[in-house]
Amino acid sequence: MNIALAVGTVFTSAPATSWKRKIVSTSEESTPRMYLISMPALVAGCASCIVVISQLRLPRHPGNNRKGYQVSNPRLLTGTHLMNGQVACAEGAIAAGVNLFVGYPITPATEISERLSRRLPQVGAIYLQGADELDSLAIVIGSVWGGYKAMTATSGNGICLMQENIGYAAMTETPCVIVDMMRAGPGTGVATKTAQGDVFQVRYGSNADYSIIALAPESPQEMFDLTIEAFRLSEIYRVPTFVLGDEILAHTRETVIIPPQVHIQERYTTEQCPGPGYKTWAVPEGSRIPPMPAFGEGYCLAVSSFARTEDGSPTQNYSTYKPLIERLWNKVEEDQDALTQVETGWIDDIEILVIAFGPVARSVKSAVKQARAQGIRAGYCRLITLWPFPDRYLKRLGANLNKVLVAEMNMGKVVREVERCLSASTEVELLSKPGIELHRPSEILEAIKRMA
Amino acid sequence: MTIAPDFINDKKIAQHPAIKYFRFGAPGTPHIWCEGCGIGQIFHYTCIAIEELGLDPNQVVWVGGSGCTGRMCTYWKYDYMHTLHGRPMAYGTGIKIANPSLTVICHMGDGETSAIGGNHLIQTARRNVDIVAICINNYTYGMTGGQHSPTSPTGSTSATSPYGQIENSFDLCKLVAAAGATYVARATVVNPKPAIQYIKKAITKKGFGFVEIAAQCPTFFSRSNKLGDNIDMLEWMKKTYIRKEQFDRLAEDEQSGKIPWGEFVDCERSELVSGLHQLARLRKEE
């Protein structure tokens, strides 16, 4: 059992130290590698420092284009900046090579649009204001099939409107990035206040079965990093990929360090072009993901969200439908070991594990540190990858755990997933705040003490 | 893979001018449309327009939505995008932005153009995106069994207006013209030559080209309104649709029950996609 992937370093919740975090990938078959993000070297003025946003072991299929790594990108505003999460996200998108952004104004995601409307033309890319959220994501998906990398950004209520197009993107395996800056709801809720209520909405919001990837940053720095990562993963897996921020990240200004180089994932396409007769949905041997040429290249692409055969013809046959849906589900879910990103602290000798994601994790880290000072053997696990949910990782981590506390700004969503992963004998408690107000470290410390 | 079914051996069919653009192999091939339906005629007209213009079919993307008309794009042998109900124009806008050299043609039914896709229609016209939208108006939602649509004439009956349609109906050409398209025309399937001419003009014209083509639905609209078979419906269309010039000369009371066809707008206005790319070029150079 590889619980050895725990990272015992002492973390503080200060944003600049997010560069010190260790991201671990989890895997059943071998000892996981650990990568230390070497930001201090950059801070120290080392110009040749290459920042590895994350180096997960991704599945070996032709889409995992190693040649695309470490591309020097003139779009980067390399240096140290004071930015809020939305601006950092916008810069992340530019760094990742976005060609088109389409978004409809909505608090707290409007500044992403504002920033990009100014910045994108400067780098030769395009900004367009959508007529609504449906229009925005539809234009994004259309442009991706035209060969672009594209993104949209919205808040929870906008995601409600996008669900139809999210399902379309999932079914047509269209890589795109959707930023969800969560706010208090339901309905209009509180536009300018935070919440973490969209956890299930982004995963299960559209009809029937599909899979997506969702990443949850905790700081403006991570809004930058994970936006780039979202582009990379969306290209590799050909799924809509979410950056699940919230109002706190949207409006918090912190240090954001933009490195001299980032990894860019180019689209996985094919050079064999037979013209008419090309099978748009044929999956190469040993892979789960078909290559994706663009319109106008002579492939005679058959793009449809119909249940389909390999050549794109609509089908009602169970024998064709079942493998299609299983593939759409499994290409992400089965690869969760490669996709799992967590940050952990003090988990070597724990009695109580605190699980959180997003900005709540920053309060958690502070509380856990205080608990340790008081002699309570607490540790934390911050989920960076929310979807696919890190089932296997938590199962391993929780094998010998008795007490788990889940802190989240909703009425209990991640806690349900956690309960599902852990054995019935593990005591799982929810520390819920429905939104507007972030957990205070003292509240979390109190809950830890109560459980200890 | 292209499967040439038996009927391709029929000499008459093999010589059909649209057959070389037809994608074979789909279940239900040759197509899903009912006998006597007008939608196939517009497939034919669009292919003729593309051929007469000498376009490389590999540079033409057909975009469709849901419903009887929505399925049309899936029979286009080259690149097609079969999208969501009412949203082909938004998807088409994205394709055009990503690759302005492509010709993007959206075929949509009257329901998706005017009801669920109404906002996409007026926004695409307002932005004046250089794509073509062909609205095939058969006054009904055919795929779901003949419910009334926003273009169903007041008083007409349908599966969901058994006592007669009490809503007012849409004049889509007026709407699109007001929203700012550079080319707006209306034709019917009984006037193939003008219809092909309008499609060609909508394709070549820089800016949003909108062509409404009235087509017969003998299965639902005609049956529920007792208009007879497809030939009877064509006769009904001949009587109802009159040339715009002729319509304009009629007195107001004579105009009721008549629908004008012809070209309504043919003007110049700034276009979205070239504007966006120009902005990106200019700013980058600075």
C-alpha cells in the first residue's frame, strides 16, 4: 500500500507558499513520484528555472504530446504580480494559448471577461461577449471544432444555462475550459458572496452519463496554474474541464508569479486524411480517445451529439451505445489515479483528517497547525482535483482512519463522496457553512477538538 | 465508409445533381423525411448553389440543429456539425471565427429558428456574422408530431392547437431585417430558381445571409389543416405566396392571407468575424 505519498512538510496557508506545495500523483502499481515545485529558485532570480505546474503521469496515448512541453510563450507576463483570482485566471488562459474567449457578464466572473477583452487582441487572439451563457459556450464549442482553443467563464447560475451545451461538449468530446466562479445561491442567491455549491452541478448537471474534469484552486496563484492545467487536461482527455473557483478567489488580490515557461498541450490530431470515409469517432488501438482534426481540413467530419457509430451515423443499438457511454465515462473515471491532485499535510500519524477544497482549505491548514501545537494529531487533505473524485486515493488514505472532518461551504456535497469512499467504521463529520462566510480557523479547530 | 446502396444503381438517381454530396451509410438512408416532404428539395437547392458557385465542398460546413430540418446536415458528405435545438447559428459563429475561410451554412426549421433559437437569430443578425442561415418554414414541429410553431398561421390547427392557433405568427424576414442582417430573402419550394439564386447570394454576400424557404409538410401541417397531399400544398403555396412587388401594390385588405416573397434586404454593413480578426491583428502589431 502506497500511503507513503503523504507529504509531511509543514505548510502554512500563505499564498506565496503555494509554490512550495508538493503535488503527488497516486498510483496503485508503483511508488508514486513526487515533484517539488521549485518556485523559490525563481524568486531567487534563477532565470533558467522551469516551472512544472504539475507533472502527473498521464495515460500514454498519442494525445499526451510530450513535445508540447516547455514551450516558451511570448504571451506570458513573466514576473511577480499583484492580481486577483479572475485576472490570474485570464492570464493563465493566455499562457495556455487560448485563441478565443466568449463570456457573458456575471458576478463574480466579469473581471475575467474584462481582462481578456483588453489582453486577447494584444496577443492576436479574440474576445467576444456572448449574448447569454448558451450563446457563449455554443460559440466556444463551434470554434474548437474550427481548430481553436477556447474558454468561457461564468458563475453558478450561468452554469445552469450552460448545461445543455456542456452535455453536447461531453458527447462530442470537445476540449474546452469552463471557469465557474461559484457564488451563493440557489437562483440569484448573493451575487457578491462566496459558496461552494456547484460541486455536483458541474459534474452531473447535464442529462445522462458523461464525465468531466474539475479542478479547485485555493489562491489566485492557483487560478493561474490550474487554468493552464485545465487546458492541458481538456486537450488530453477531450472533455470539458472546469476550474471551480469562487467569489473569494475572484476578489482576493495576492502575489501571482508568472513563470518564464509553461507547458502547452497541443491538440491530438491525425495526419492520415482519407477524405470521405474518415471515421470521426474511431478510437486508436490501446487508447480511449479519438484524434480530433478540425473542420476544413478535408476529413469530412461527422460531428453530432447523437449516440453514434464510429463514422458518426446515429444509432439506437444497445451494442453500440453501451461501449460509447462507457468510454465517455471511463476515459476520465478510470484514469483517476493519473488525474488525482491533492495537497496533504501532517498525515503520517493522524487521528483526525480534515478534508477541504478551495479557500476553505486555507482555514483548515491554519486550524490543523494550531491543533498540532495543542498536541492533537490532526492532518489535512486538500482536494485539487474534485472530479474525477479521488476515490481510490481516499480509500487508501482512509484505510486506517477513524475520524474524518469535511469542511465545505455548502450543505454537504463533498462529504457524501468522502463517506462513499471510506469504510462505515470511519466517523465522518461535516462542518458546513452554506456560503457567504468562509470558515474561520477557530471554528474548524473547535470541530477538531470536539472530535478528538 | 461510403456505402452505395442499391438505389444508387438506379440510373435516374445516380444522375441526380445532389447525389455526389450525399453521405450514405446512415441508418434509414436514403433519408428520414416523409414522402412528399419539402426539406429534401432544399438539400438539393443548397447543393446546386454550392456547385454553381464552384465552392470546394471541403471548405463548406453544414450546421444543423434538431428536428426534421436539423437532420439535413447529417446527409452532407463533407464536414458537418449537428448541434443543439435552436443553436446552429451560435455554433456556426464559433466555426466561422476559428476559420473565416470556411463557408458555414445553417439549415434550421421554423420552430428552432423563431422559438428556441430566437435570440441566436437576432444576435447573429445584429452582429452580422458572415454565415448563411436557411430557415425551412413548414409551419410545424414535424419530428415531434406536428405541434404549432411561432410561424404557424393564426387560426391553423395542429396537434397542440386543436381549436385553432390563437397566437400571432412571426414574420421572420422582417425580424431579421430589423436586427441588421445584410441579406434577407424569402422563397418557396415552388420557385426553385429564385430559391437557389437567393442561397447563392446569401453565401457570397459578406455578412449574415438569411433565406426563409417555405416547404410543405404533407404529413402534419397539411393533414391537420386539410390542405391535401404534397401537390395540393404546393398549389396552396402558389396561391398564398406572391412576389414582393406584387404584394406591395395590393391594398391593405387584399394583403391579408398573402405572404410576399423576394429579396427584402441587400445592403452593406460591417461584419463581425473580419472585425474581430482585424482588431486582433492591429493590437498585436502595436
